[in-house]
Amino acid sequence: MNGAEAHSFQELGNDPRWQLVERIVATEPFRKSARSCDLLRYLAERAILNQSHDLSETKLGHAVFGRALDYSPTEDSTVRVHVRQVRLKLHEYFDGDGRNEAWIVEIPKGSYFAVFRSRNAKPAGEAKTSLRPLASTLPWILSAVLLLTTLAAWFSRVPRPQPQVPPWPLSALFYNGDQPVQVVVADINYGLLSLMSGRQASLQEYLSPTYRSGQELKPGHETASEQKVRSYLSGSVLTSYADLVVVSSLLRMNGPGRDRLIIRPAKSLLPRDMEEGRRPFLMRRFHRPHLPPARGEDRAT
């Protein structure tokens, strides 16, 4: 030890902060771990000499724990483990035997350096801690403000005009009983299939499962292209633009009763829908071409 080092060591020994560290490492929790004592002394010395700015996990591993200068901290967690243990032991000391100490030494979380402060001085994180009561009550304050604003807007709002009931006969249709009104739009595919086959299907045939398979209006002789068209028409649902305009007008005129309307394609009808008491309102059941009706048959209208 040269003269400069001896002078520095003497000054260090006279510093009340270093004397505090010596009292701490003499306690039982530190006496059980020589590495914890070495680590606390090293960090305290660097803090007192104002040499903590360049401390890192790698440098601590080399200086205190004898690791190589190029060792990997990600593979060796020795420094992190001992820093965490020293931090906990310091809290234990100042909550117990060191409760009357004039100085406090601590290792802030996430760092690798020691900090000394007078017991009367506020810790670095105390200013943020004082904001916690406000942070915990802020959501309730905002909720109360939002509630008051909502109530004020509710009671001060301008009454909206109630939509008028549609004129008769729509009013009698839409507001007669509790059952919803079913509006059936036209089936364009029926008219196209009728034109291809040259015949029309009765209502009973239209509602049968065989019609949906495309067998009822199958032409006697059809080409491969016609078969593809018939297969497409049998499996798709198309309606007319005129029906869409009428449906839009009904929804607009019905006002508050628009939720009572159920829009259905004609192809979705089943025989039980035609039973008495279940008959829906059919706007245009099918789109039929101008073909002469077959004798003795009830044609779909």
C-alpha cells in the first residue's frame, strides 16, 4: 500500500458513512455471507469516493467475484443474486437494529451502486410515492365527472320527435297482434327456370324439396351449358331491384315498427308457412314469366 492509498483508506475510515457500513457488515445476516460483505464494502467505497458512475454488472463480477473480464452476465447471474440479497439485508437492518442510524445506505432497484442519504432526507422514490393516493382516487374522480356530465346531457337534451305510425293499411298490417310480419321478396330464378323449361311449377311443386334440387323445371333436352345454368339457378337466391325498393320504402314508412318486419326470400318458404294462421305477408311471392298456365294447375302467383 503506497502513501496515497494509505491516506485514502484513512479518510475512508474516518467517514461516518464507512463506519455505518462496518457496523452493518458486523451484524449476523452479513456475517453469514462473506460475499455480501465484500459486495457492500465495494459499493460503499465507490459511492463515498464518487466512483460509482461506471459501475456495471460485468465490472462487479470481475472486481468482487473474480470473474473474467469478458464473462457473460446472461449466463452467470451471481452479481444479480448477491445484489438482491444485499438490498434485502439492508432493508432488514434499517427496520431493526439500524432504525436510529443517522445515515441510510441503500441500493436502488435496477441499479448496481450504493446511495447514502441522511435519515431526515426523503428517498428518491418518495416524491413519486406521495402521488399514489391521488393516482388511486383519480379513476373515481373521472367516473364521477363522467356520470355528472351524462346526467346533465340526459336531462337537458331536446326531445326527439316520435316517428308517426304509418297510414292504413300498413298500420293495420304491421300493428295487428304481436306476431312479426314476414315480407317475401320475388324469386327471379323461378322465372328464368320457367323460361328455360317452357313450363311453370305449381305452388305445391315450388315448395317441394325436389324443386330446390332443380328437377321440377328441368328441360326435356338440355345441353351441358344449360345444365350448368340450371344448376346455378337452382342453388342461388336472386331477387329484383323493384322488390328491394319496395322493402326499403316499407322499412322507412314503418318507422318504430321496422323491427317487426322479417325479410325472407321466396325460396326459403316451407309448406307449413302456408298453413292457416302462419301465412306471411307475401309482397311478390315469385317472379313469373308470361307463360300460358297449364290446364287444371294452380300456378304460383
